[in-house]
Amino acid sequence: MLWNQFIGITMLLYALTNPVGAIPIFLAITRQAGSANIHRIIVLACTAVAVFFVGAAVLGKEILGFFNVGLNDFRIAGGLLALVIALEMFQAQYGKFIQSPSGVDSREVDIHGMAITPFAFPLLVGPAEVSIIITLSNDNPGWLSKALLAAASISATFLIGVTLWTAAAIERFLGKTGINVITRIMALIVAAIGVNFIMTGLRSELPGLAG
């Protein structure tokens, strides 16, 4: 895996998790948490995201083997899920079922519960993200490639943390329209990756399509 691929995967994971699009949801569910608790939520959520990413990157082949699933099947499934995520991003419906803990005292907020579920999973990391990481892991089987993939996952998580840490400032600067524009640009990237995964899997499963 080359360094340009490392940067590309970092940005892909950042686009997939779409922390900019999740800013309004994040601010809504943490409104009653208090400043100190918000920082703890960010740290816990990013730690959980990093664990999901690195675990899938290092154990991708083993996970597929455990479930007896072929790589091309998983690649196609991951591509379809990526298209679903992209469609939600286009429609600005990202995290639409997440409820805000309004009316709850900051001392009563479940920090760990809020950070892990719903924010880290499934708002930031869902089946599509895990599927793509596992597919990339199997496409790059060497330990050096896996190490760089894990490093790209950690780098993406760091960017997610920085985005969430400055969420209020970003929302003031971009406004709702700006956030929606950036979300749709990320959606294009995610959709393109999803189509690429699907076509690659179909060509491998149905070689006649390559002609």
C-alpha cells in the first residue's frame, strides 16, 4: 500500500463516517451534557470508532473466514451499504432517528452509553464502514499493508475527533447550508467508492461482464 493510498483511505473513512454532517445531531444529543462531559463523550466515541476500524483492518480475513463469506460477496454487500449511506447523506437524513436527551440534567447523562451508542455506533460507524475496512484489509493482506491501514484508521479517527471538538464553531461558520453542501460532496465520494466495490465484485464473480 503506497502513501497516496494511505491518505486516500484516511479521507475515505472520514467521508464515510461524515462527522461534519453529524455535527447537528452531535450538538443536539449533547446539549444537556455540559462542556466537560462533551469532551469525554468525544474521547470515548473516537476510541470506540478506532477500535472498530483497527479490529476490522487487522482481523478482516479471519472475520470473513469465521462467517464463511467470500471476499467478492462481502465487497458487493459493502458497496450496496455504501450506496445506502450515500443516499441518506444526499437526503440530509443522517442519524434522523437519534433522539436528544432534552430536559435531562448534565449529571444524569449516560456518558458511556451516549458515546458508544448511538454516536460511535451506528451514527459514525455502521455496517458499511466495517464492510469496506474488511474488504480493504483482504485486498492488502501483508502485515505492512495492514499496519498502514490501521494507521489510516487511527488518522481518520483523529480527524473525526478534531471535527467534533470544534463542532460548535464549524456549525456557526458553515451554517446548515454549508454543512449540507459538504455532506453531499462526501456522499459523492462514498457513492463512487460503493459503485467501484460493486463493479469489482461483479466482474470477479461474473467474468463475462469484463468483456
